[in-house]
Amino acid sequence: IDKPFIDKATRKDWVRFGYDNLYPQLCLDLANSSPLQKAILENKLSYLYGAGISKIEDNIYTPNLSETWGQLLYKCMTDYTYLEAFAIQVIMTESGNKFLFYHQPVDQVRLGQYNDYNMIEKAYLCTNWSKIYSSKGNVAEIKMWGSETPKKGERYLMYFKKHQLGEYYYAIPSWMSAANYVAADAALSQYYNNYIRNNFSANLAIKYPMEPDEEKKQELYENLQRSFGGSENAGNILLLFGENGVSPEISSIESVNADLYNSVCDTVKLAIVSANRLTSPILAGISTSSGFSSKSDEIIAATVQYRLTVINSERQFILDAFNDLLVMNGYKRVLTIEDYNLAKEFEGSIEDNTDKQNQGIGADDSEDQKVDDSKAENNVETKEVE
């Protein structure tokens, strides 16, 4: 999968994102088709959002009429996780002293050209860019924030992305450097599905000494497919009858070396993990052999390093943008994210298990003691009777 072509020709109102202007959709389709890439991105989103926004003052208005700051932040973080950019629509209220902020799905955004002052004045929104050529009326034009003094009731768009060398318009997800490996992971899942559906391999070749007519060929194929295709038919007996004393020739097909597929899987996983800047494959749910005494220690160490090298800077980039929104409405920069204390969580879990085990042992010891005491009393009573 090649790097996206970004059209800077002035003959168009908007700058095309990819040869077919559908590069964001390509990224989303790739991520959703690969089990590993999907899991990594969803885990990253969990790390970014953490336990959510810390409690803020009650006198701070919500960003719009239907959402909290946490809900708006989560939507923007989702866009950023998958496409490394997010967008917000800004509307000045009728009173003129406040602004409303709404999430704008960033995959629906296309930017206009830079003007002579190195500023983008307009953007274009469409819910389905693949259909604009059949119906151009579904593209809406919107002014970029900062292109003019804000007017009451006017909508403006803010587009946020980190600086990327050589990319002046759109954000290119860093994980797309492993796009071919992500596509390979998706292809492997399809391969294994077909592998199972076809009884794990085409392990028999049946050669007929005569050429039957097309109707007979189709009948033979359907009968064999019905009898031996699919995982539920594995191990069935193959029974064929010869015609006019001539029987079909059956030969086995040697399966491809399984080590080759294991090697491919390992290479694909390693490339995807590296492209996503994971500090350890264990963060993607991939088991590792390390020098840690326990998996919990390895997870904690990998998570701390992942936060320091990746999560903290990207989270701060998003929070800076949101705190600027608060400042626009006259508030202080107060939005922060609470993180889960993994060490404490694991420690608490271990302590709970230890307590339960200790309680169980204590209970058993107590019951055993009661039985022993009972036996002793019975022995005493027996001796007294005698």
C-alpha cells in the first residue's frame, strides 16, 4: 500500500486525500480488518482516556447542549487514535460571549488550499466522499477558525494534527508505515478461515482417466464439496466407483510446511507492534518470554514506559487543544486526565486473593480443630462410662 497522494492542484475546491480522495476510509478499513491492529488501537484509546477527566468545577458550562466535556473528549480521542487528527465545529452563541463546540468526524473533513498568507480559509464536509461525483450537493463548505472575526450563528472548523515533516494538509497515521503488514494480518485471518472451511487443506487429488461432460463434472464437484468441505466434515471417508472397469486415480498432496506460516505470522506481528511504538508485545496481548518474575510485573513496566514514550505526549497534545477551548469561554485551563494505578490494582488483586486463601485455610483449620475437640470429648466420656 503506497503512501497517499495529496492533490495540491488549484483547480479543485478541496485538496484530495489520496488518489481517490478516500484515504481515511482506507485506514479505517485496514484497522478494522486486522484483529491485531484493531486490538492495539483500542488499547491505545483506553490508555489515552484513562479513567476519564478529573472532576472540574460545577460553574464550567458543558461544551454544547447535549454532551459533557468527557464525552466530547472521548470522541476526539477516538478519531486521533485511528487517524491521528481530530476536528471540532465552533459556533458563537447569540449572546456573543460564549462558544459551543461539537465533534466533527475527522474522516469526513477535506481541507481547502492555502492562501497567499499560508492560511487555509475553508474546509469541506461530506458524510460519504465516494458518492460526491454522483451528487455534488452533499458536500458542505465551512469556514476555518481564524479565517475571519467570529460571527454569531456562523459555523467554523478547527482541525488538529501534530506537525509531520512533509505533510502540510492532512495527518498520516504513523501506524500506516506497516500498512502492508496490517493487510497481511487481515489476509491471514481470511486464509485460516478458508483453511478450516476446506478441511484444513486440499490433501487429495482425484484424476479421472476419462473426460466427463460438463454436467457430470459439476455433479462430481458438488458431491465432493458437500461431503468433504467444511470443518464439520473433517475425517469423512472417500468412496468412489469406477465406470466400465476404469477407476479414478487418487494421490495425496503434501501440505505446505507449517513453519513457513508461523514465521510469516511472527514477522507480521513484530512489524505491527513496532509501527505502533509498543514498548512490549504484551501490550497487544502477545505472550513474551522475558526476565520478569511475573506477567503483572512485565505489564506494569511496559505500560509505564508506553505512557512515558507515547501516551503522555499525545494526550497532552489533545488536552492542550481542549483547554484552549475553555479559555475561549473565559475559563482556566483545568482539564486533566486521571490514570489508573496499575501497580495498586495488581497489588490489590494479589492481596485479595491472599486474604481469601488465608481465610480458607483458617476456616479449614477451625473445622479440623472442632472435629478433633469433638473426638477428644467422646473419648473422655467413653472412659468415664467404662
